[in-house]
Amino acid sequence: MTTMKTLYSWYLTVRTFLHTCWVLINGWFWTDTFTSTGKFRKKILVIGDDHAAGLGDWIICTQTAGVPKYLASEIQEGQHVRFKWLCCGAGHMKSTSADWLPTASKPAFMPWSIKKNLFTTVFETGPHRDCSVVVIMLGSNDPGCDSEHTSKNVMTLAKELVGRGKRVFICTMPNKGYLEAGKARKGWVITERNTEIKKAIEKHGDKHLLLGADLESFKRQELFSFTGKHFGSKGYKKLARDLYSLMKNPLINVEWLSAQPEIQKMLDERAAAAEKLMKEKGLKVQ
């Protein structure tokens, strides 16, 4: 029995390593970094740790893993918005909430892929810095048992992004895998972190900073991948569906605010054309 457990443990380790490499390779070579926003083109960016990077998702060559591709399908099928919404991912595996702070140093995992730090790389020099909406998925990799520390870091990041004119959605963390893998303490720590984040969002009371999908409520085994802690394709599809149901009205609001200058310009042009026509016909302009 011990031998079987050891072999299975090695199997999971090797499979996780190969899967991680596959996700990273597809992310590097097939992520569209040249898409830019415009008059009727807006962008949603998913940032965070392993869950934001799409670890556990089933993908083939030329596909990127995780939430963005499923969220793009939900938006297209929903037909509630009128703009073209580009869904992009900038998750960094094994990153902590502290790694994403504007003042942080490079993360411990793959530091060579980051210029200064994660925040600067993504939101100041990266191709997706022009995003209008940000989805944050952070906290699962934070060390220790201090739930308030995680909440503080996530809220600091979120407030900074809101200050830059972005709409922010903060997702909670899944804990099912830890509770079932004999790591109950880690599972309860994540539950406490989720509680603190929910309290902080409610206390902040900003319509531009909202609670995203509640990942702690994801309990069905079919939603998770072979790792037991990360979502599989069905899990990411449900996550995207839940996110879209929360994001529909804010996305419409972003579209309306973005379109107002264009609408006003069109009205001014029509008014000027009508005034010119009336003058040519000798009519008095009211």
C-alpha cells in the first residue's frame, strides 16, 4: 500500500510538472499581446496566481488556459454588451498577494520572466495596461495563517487599480482540495481569508470594486482537475459563467460612459448641420 501511494505521488508530481510546462508554453507563444483597445474595443484582464494562470485546464496547442477563453465565449453568447470585449490573462503561477503589490520585488517563481515586478510588468509596461476591467484571483499561495495580511494586500492592489480608472472584481479562493487532502488547517485558513476579503470589500463600499465569483462554493468533484486543488475545464467554465452574471451590468456601464463623448459629438455635429441649413434658408435660429 505504501509503495502504491509513493508511486501515485510521483505520478501526480510528474503530471503536474508536465501540465505546468504545457500551460506556460502555450501562454508564451499563443497569447495575443498585440490586441489594443479602441473606440468600441475594451479589455478584461485576469490576474493572480495559479487559478488566474489556468493551471488544471485541458488545452490543446494554440490555446491559452483558464478563465479568459471561457469568459469571452460567455460574453459573445450572452449578447448583453455592444462593444468588442477582449479577454486576456496575466496570471503568474505560485505568486502570492504580496508579489502583486506596486512596491513588491520580483516573484520567487520564474523571476527572469519579470522586468521589475508583476505590477509594473502588467500595468505600466505590459500590452494589457489599457484594460478597463480587472479580475483578481489571489491568496491561495500566501504563506502562514494571517488572513488579514492577505486581505490587506489584495485590497491595496484593488484600490490602486481603481485609482487608475479600472473596474475591479475580486474572487474568493477555493478550499475544497485542501480540506479533502488532509490539510484541513490550510483549508480553514483560506476560509478565513475569504471572509476577511468579503468584509473588506463591503466596508470599502465602492461600486468600482466588487466581489467576483465565490470560488469557495465550488464543491463538486467534476469541477476540479487531477491536482484536486485547481479547476478543470468544467470548473473554469462555471467560473466564467458566474463572473459574467456579475459583470454584465458593470460592462454595460463602462460602455455607456465610453460612448458618451461620441454620442455628444454626434449630437453637436447634427445641431451644427441643422443650424447651417436654417441659415442658408434664411430661417431664424432659435
